[in-house]
Amino acid sequence: MKHITFSLTLIALSCLSLFGGETGHVTCRILFLDRPANAPTTLHLFDGTASREVDLPGMNLSKTYQLPASTRTLALLPDAIDNPENLPEGAPTAELPEGASDFYLIVSSDPENAVAPVSLRVIDLGADGLLPGQTLWVNLTPHTLRGSLGERELLVEPHATVILDAPRDDAGDFPVSINFKVADSETPRPVCETRWIHDPRARNLAIAYPKASSTSPRISVFADLR
């Protein structure tokens, strides 16, 4: 069986509205995907007007952070700044879509960046967000993902996102079968054949990403219990 990581981490949260910030704010949670051992565990998140130190967890989602509704460009920095004119040239940045109210900030390792050794990617949850039991699938690989998760069929094109409904109506385990197809082949290749646990309360983030020295994607799933 191929390697797969399935992380369901309960995070204690303050009194924020579900999947959306209070009036005048947007909300985000941060994940350092496949964080190397020598990578930073905290950095300063600059939202265009102010900075705050944020955690960069590698095996679970961070706590929920509130940012101003006016936020458009995000940057991660080793030190705090309070003026965009002081943003170092070449700093890792990401653009927030117009109208975004809740999003995941996915951090990846980038040793070539001299300011902070990371790169950023915003995953916007959209106006409706995720419903309890649903899973947002994010495919960061050049391969097509196909398979079945309980009662649901999975199809995620390369570098695309898909929301998948709950694999079953109630709590319990369910069968999982996922394969991938490279661009120059019609033959599917297995990723995993196993069983996962469904929590109807959880909104889930599933990310497929390249694995070093292998063409097979790695898949990590994170529960967002807000």
C-alpha cells in the first residue's frame, strides 16, 4: 500500500463565526505542507497594514487568524513590519481573491528564497464555504486523481480543486480507493486502498502533492472542526 497521511486534529478555537470572520474581517488557517525539519515553525504574517507572529504547523491546521477585510496581499517575513514600503524585495507573497471571507494559507518549502525559505498559496473557500462532512480536495500535482470514497466518486484534474460531499450519512469508517494517471499514459496507478473515518461534524481539507523521488502523489487530509 502506498504511503498516505491522514491527520484529524482537533483545534480549540475562540468565539469566531463558522467559516467566516466577524464583520470587517476575513479568517484563515495556515498549514506548512510537508515541512522540512530545518524549516521555521513561526514567521510574521503581514496583511498590508500590520504584522503578527503566526504558527506554521506541519501536521495540522493552525488556529484561526483574523485579518482586515481590506487584505489583498499577504507576506510571510522573519521580522514584523507595519508599512508595505518596508516589504523586502523578493519576500514570499500571495494574493487574496476579491470578496474572500475565509481561506487556507498553504505554505511550502522554498530554500531559494533569501527573505524567508517558503512559498505561499491561498485556497479560498468561496462565498458558501464548506458544509460539515464535505471535503475540499486540492490537487497540487500534474496528475489526474480518480477513485471512490464511500458513496462518492472522486475526480480531480491536475492543479484543480473539487468539493466532495460526505462519503456516508453517519459517523463511521468507509472504503477508500484512489489512483492517479500521468499525462502520457492511460493506465491508472494506485495511490491507496484503505479505510478512513468519517466525522459528520468536520469540514475537511485533502491535499495531493508531489512526493520526492516518486511519481506517486502523497495525500494528506486535515479536519477543520469549527
